[in-house]
Amino acid sequence: MTDPFVVIGGDAAGLSAASKFVRETDADRDVVVFERGRWVSYSHCGMPYYVKGDVDDLLRLTSLTPTEIRDRGIDLRREREVVGVDTAARTVTVRGPNGEFDQPYGDLLFGTGARATAPIPGADLDGAFTLHHMDAAAALRAFLEPPGAVDPETVGNDYTDASLVRRYADRDPPERAAVVGGGYVGVETAEALAAHGVDVHLFQRGPHVLPAFGDAVADRVETHLREQGVTLHLGTPVERLSGDDGALSAVSHGGGALPVELAVVGVGVEPNSGLAADAGVDLGAGGAVAVDDYGRTSAPSVYAVGDCAEARHAVTGESTWVPLGLTANRAGRAVGATVAGDPTPVGDVVGTAVVKAFDVECGRAGVVDHDEARDAGFDPVSETVTAGSRSGYYPGGDDTTVTLTADRDTGRLLGGAIAGEDRAAIRIDTVSTALEAGMTVGEVERLDLAYAPPFSPVWDPVLVAAKVLNGALDGD
């Protein structure tokens, strides 16, 4: 086996590539996937819902078991960490339970993902979590349950670090928790903790939660979070997590210190691109691995996709770093096809994302922030509207807040954000599709969207926003 397709990373990007490769290539060429941990093919996005209790079994967050992966013809090797890459010799150095060995490759894929950043002193204290891996989710859920309710030996079958879960399973649940960071993870975690009766305090360095969604969405979410009992500390950077004898006891900030028994730090992620950089592979946007339209890096026969790689933004045309699940799966499939002999572009992105804050659904896509739009060479204009989600006489509707942003000179749609309690988030797909197509606001206003009272008013909220924004562009 001198020319296998070697994949580093056994989650969304890597396994999508490996699966597509084995379906399209000759059976005599192998694909080997190295995963440094035990968990493979799992959902980062599902972790807050396991912590909350909406998902009762941690294993339900996995898409494929190791047996199912091997049954596809993939040589999966867990607990094997790639510690070095020699692009000249076309080998990777792998460290496993029995020492190190060199593995040749014909083609190589970096699918190393991203890692949570925790730049706050004290983030390693007992009782402090970064919710970015399955073991942390298992331990956090055990901490929130009554003592003895969780069996550390059975959570997650044999994948989970039982010693980590055991550390929290017999403790009394925390009464007060700090969530540090008001992005996706922070907002979703606040809901998860509140479901267990915890007094939740959310700290956000900037003036609003969910900054990527714009002020209108943030205002609505903040009002709802407060209604649900979450205490917001906006414009309040956390200076450190404090504790005694290695255990968390307080969150220190500019206004003092708040006693807590639990803290979840969700201040962002960064690409796991160090291995590629050490191999001499070029890095690009956000420190992610630089790639072309087919996921190819600067090194011959070496690819990178998913949360460790950059992508091209369909609105700005520039390279960007957007670590999201669909991007990883889609690009992985494309590289798998390319390596198998069917060159397939990985596709552009517009940063489409959705998040749920208790009952409020939020969506965003494209360029919403005016400073970002100006940096990309646009003259941004935005309008925000509130419109009904269904015909006014049909029960179950809710006010839906929509912000659309366009370029003043060309009328081109640049981005949008949505919030509401009645199927609001999924409406962002209309905006995303329009952005991918390069449509103007006038063209969006003329879209033939579906209408029936149970589903939408005659004028869908997105159409209402486009109509108002188009009028502003025309000077009406």
C-alpha cells in the first residue's frame, strides 16, 4: 500500500472525503483515516442539546460507528495521531499506542478541524468547560444531573473518557453558572443550563450577543434571554476564572467577582492548521490552510477542507474562514471525488448559519456588518422590518424581524439576518440562495415564494424586507 489516500481527521470533512473516494475509485487503492481520539463522525452542533437533555443518549450524536465506517471499505485507525508530514517523501508520521511509524501516501487530506480558544486565565480549573468535544459534553451533563444519575462507565459506550465523567458524576449540581461568550455556543449553552434550573449569567465582551447577526436580531434575542431568566453582562469582558485548590469558585470581571460553581467558555474557535504549517503548507485567511477551488493546498497532492481550511466568499470573492458543518461535509465530498479522478469544486460560502435562543430562532447569511461591507468595496445600505410569519387571521404566527443589506451603487444583495419564533430561521435559506446567485434586491422582491395562510402571508417577511430596502435604494 504505497499510494493510499490518507486522511487526517475522522469527523465530518475527513469521513465525507473518504466515503466519497471509496464509492468512486477502484477497489485496489486504499483510503486510510487517522483519528487521534476515540470519537469519530460526531456532531459538534448537537452537544448543547445533549447537555440540555433534548437528546438522551450521547451516541445519538454520531452519524457512523467505527464498524460502519470500516464496512464502507475505509481503513479507520482511531487513537492514532499524525505528528508530522513530509511532503517531499510523501509520508506522514503517526504516533499510536505502540510507538511511531511512517505511513506513505499518494494523496493526503488535512481534515483536522478547529479547536476551542480559551484565552482566559483559569480556564483549566475544575468546573470550567469548553464545549467543543464529546467528553466535555458528557462530563458537563453528568455535573448537571443529580449525584449518581449518570454511570460514567456506560456514557458513550467505550468512546468516552470515563475518568473525566466520573470526576463530576457524584457531585451536587451547580446552582450558579457563568457562560463566557455570547456567540452560538454561549447562547445555546445558556438555554441548556437554564433547563436544569441553574442560575445562568452570560458575559459578553461586546455590546451585543450574536454580533454576526446584527443589532436587530441581537436586541430581540437579548430581550428573550432576560425573559427566560438569564442575567446578561454585556460590554463586560471576563478577566479570569478564579478558584481554590484547583476548583472554580468565581468569575472575575471589571465590575467585581461573581461566585459560580460552573463556567462554560465559548469565546471562539481557531483552525487546527499547525500540522500543515509545520509541513511547509501555506496558510491563508484566519490562519486556516490556504486552498484553491478544489481544496488543493500549496503542496503537491495535498488537500485541506473543513474547519481547518479557508473558503471563498461568494459575496466578496475573497478568501475567508467559516467553520460550519455543511461547509465541511460538502467540501469533503468534493475532494473525495477529485482524488478519485472526478475533479469537483468545493464550492463557495456565504456564511449561512442558524441558532436557537430558547424560543427565538435566528438566521444570518452574507455580509451584514457595514464595516465589513465597506472593507470589501461596497457602499452598504440596510433596512429592518417586522412582518407576520403567517396570514394574520391564521393561528400560530409570530412577528418576524428581517434585516437586509445591499450595495447602494449596484443594488446587489449583500446579506441578511432574521429572528422570530415561528419558523424564522429556515427563511434565511431564501437569502442564502439569492446571495449565491448574485441577485439584486429588486430581483429578490420579485421572487415567486409560496403563499398559503398556514405557512406565510402573501408577502413573505423576506419579500417585505426586500420591498422596503429596494424603496430606500430608489429614494422612495
